[in-house]
Amino acid sequence: MDFKTIDELLKYTENIKGKTFRELDKDNLLEKNKKDKGNFGKIIETGFYGYPNNNKAEADFNDLGVELKVSGYVKNKNGTISAKERLVLSKIDYNSIVNEEFNYSKLLFKNKKILIIWYEYDKEKDMSDFVITDYQLYDMSGDEIVIKNDFEIIKEKVLEGYAHLLSEGDTSYLGACTKGATSDDKTKQPFSNIPAKPRAFSLKNSYMTGILRSLDLTFTVDKLEYKTIDEYVYAQVKKFIGKTQIDIYFALSGIEYKNDIPKNLSKMISDKAIGKDKELPEKNDLFRKTNYIIKNLPVDNNDYPLERMSFRNLTLSDFKDEWEASWWKTYFEEVTIIVLCYEGSSKIKNGFRKLKDIKKITFNSDDIDVFGRTYNMVKQAIDNKDITKLPYPNSFSGQILEVAPKGIKGDDAYLNLFKKDTTKVCFMISKDFIFKKF
DNA sequence: CTCTGATCATGT
DNA sequence: ACATGATCAGAG
């Protein structure tokens, strides 16, 4: 089929809504090569748009400057929707990237517009019964400066001989995700002898979710004033550096705490100064398509943390998946933690600590592998209904991530672990590890 | 002291 | 009513 204009293409595409892959799969591709992850794309190209089933890399709408992508989403418990997976692009060649300028032709951005076909992923259903519910022409040019910056960050890391330390959290939209048959696959990098994991460019899960949600967002996108979240956050809190928590909160709210300092005073400050986690997407477009979180941490005068860092409550259902496919793995791979450090000590308690600086934490593949061990211990504990198998502190040497209780008075967090899906325990990362990351 | 299980104030 | 981010506080 040949489309003269984008309008024509979109008008035709309207008819795909409501179709299942079974209906479109005229050549029975789903049966023939079950393992081919590109199947959905091929089915739509041949079965819906009528392209011959050749092996040309992308039979897309080149003349129109549009590239076709098929992507799944899932419905969340709270009624929102999220992209199911990151969109993997071309493999990163460590040897050639160092000589490349940000080059549209090598990546998806050659065309800047992508036609995304969204289907609803439902693990209860057979793949061929997934329903295509939406499509969307997405113009990436608005994100170009962020993506270019991401590209440079990745290139820079390879130039420094740190390809083995790449993390998806390093960047905002364009990620360097791992790619390889097993997690032990390694490849060479040009400026170091240390083997690195093979990686590919990807549009991060959080970015795809942002695009997906823009389907029903009515408000217009802010102008991008900042290239990275760090810049943005720093701009918001710069003026408070050196001031105590009480003073900062007073400056922000007019409320002055004298005693009975709230435990979450630091969070109340970051909520007001930078934004509540839920509002962040409205504050700056970068937040809408990234997985950045703001955390607060007391440190001593050497920047050594006074506390561990906690994450959200674990749910039993988080651990149904194997580690490789788990929510937590994607989360740790993609997340970037912005840490507002407050200097304190055993004498200088909550409320009287002074904002010292802002640091950033991301996790590399070695970290992620160690997290996997912790994850599997939780999974074992749940699968066997045996709390002694949990990854308590110091469960194994080199442990970074541990479980800790997280309830209110009277909760026996560990003993009641199996009572409800949402448990009263959480993950925490160790102080030593945070310090090393700094 | 440090470690680790327990608890709190707030927001939704 | 309860999840969250964070700190507290007793044990060792």
C-alpha cells in the first residue's frame, strides 16, 4: 500500500483499532517463528499495511519520514497505563560510537516521527489475542536536545573507558540497555581492557510511558529550559544550600518548627522546593518521560550517610516474575536518584541539619546483578512461605540491598509477611554502597 | 559508637 | 485506611 500523505496514512491506520494480532496474522507468523520478538511489527506490516514479507530491516514509510513501531502497554492497578517494555533500537558498537557524531541515520531519529501502534498486553491472554487499541504519531523533534545530550553522555563514558559501568540511569530518554543471551555475555571496549556488557540504544520504558500517556494529556508541553534533571533540581534548591531544614521549610511555607520536628521534614522541603513526586511531570517535561526520584539523606562531614535509603513497600506479586523480567530489575536499571544531602551528626538531629549538596546515583550492571541475588532471596522466601529465607542485612558478602520492616506500631512486619499482597517490608540500600556511589 | 528492626507525619 | 519517605531508638 502506498500513502501519499501522512493524513492518508493515519486515516487508514484508524482501522487498526480493535484488531487482534490473530486477525492480522495472515501468514501465520506467530506459529512459524514463535520466538521472534519482531513478529508483531512484521504482522502489522504485512497483514495490515500490505507490505511484502521481506527481510528489509524496516519496511516503514520512508517517503513520509515516518517509522513504524509496535509497542505493548499494561494497565496498572491504580487505573493508569504504562508501557510494557523499553523500545530497543540498534546495538551500540563501542568501537565506532567514539568516532561518531550524534547521527540521526544510526538511530531512530532519522525520521523524527514515529507511528506507534499500541496493543494491550495481558499476561492472562494468548499473544495472538492481544488487542490493538490505539495508534499515535509521535514527533520526536521536541525531545531532540535531550536525546542528543543522552547520546553524548553514553559516548563520553565509552571514551573514558567506562563502558562496563554504563547504566540506563545515566541518561534521560535514550538508554543504553543490556543486550545479550545471558547476563554473562561480555564484549570488548576500545579504551579499557575490562570487558563490558553488550548494549543497545533504547527508548526507556519511562519515556515510552510518557509518550503513551501523552495520548490523553490535554495540556501543552512546557518549553524545555533544562537539558538534564540535575540542572533543573539544582536551580530550584541552590539558594538553600548551607541552611538548616527548619529554616528552609520556614522560607518555603512560613511554618516554623521548634520541637516535634516531623520525621519527613526533608521530604516536605523537597516536595515544596522541587515538587511532589506526582506533580513533577507537570513541573518539567523531563520528569514526564524519565524515572527520576528525589531523595533526602543525612550525611556526616565526610559525606558518609547516616542512614540507609529505603524504597517502596514490597508486594508479594512483585516477585512472581523471574528477576530478569521483574519490575524491580527495570526499576533499578532505569532509575536515577537525585539525593539532597543534609549534613548532620549524632548531635545534629533532624531539623537542624544543613543542606550540603546534591548528588546523583544510578546503578550499573554489576550493582544490578547483586540486586538480583537479593531479589531471588525474597522470591524464595515467598515461594516457600519461609521468612527465614529473606535477605536480611549481611545475608551474603557483597550485599547491597536488604529488606527492612516498614510499618506502623504493632505491625509485625516479618511475621505477617504473607497476610496481604502489600507487605510491611521494603528494600533498603546500604550506607557503604551509597558512599561508594558518591 | 553502629546496626537493624520499629515507628512516625503526611498525602492521597 | 494505608503506602511512602524518612528517621528513630534499643540492642549489642
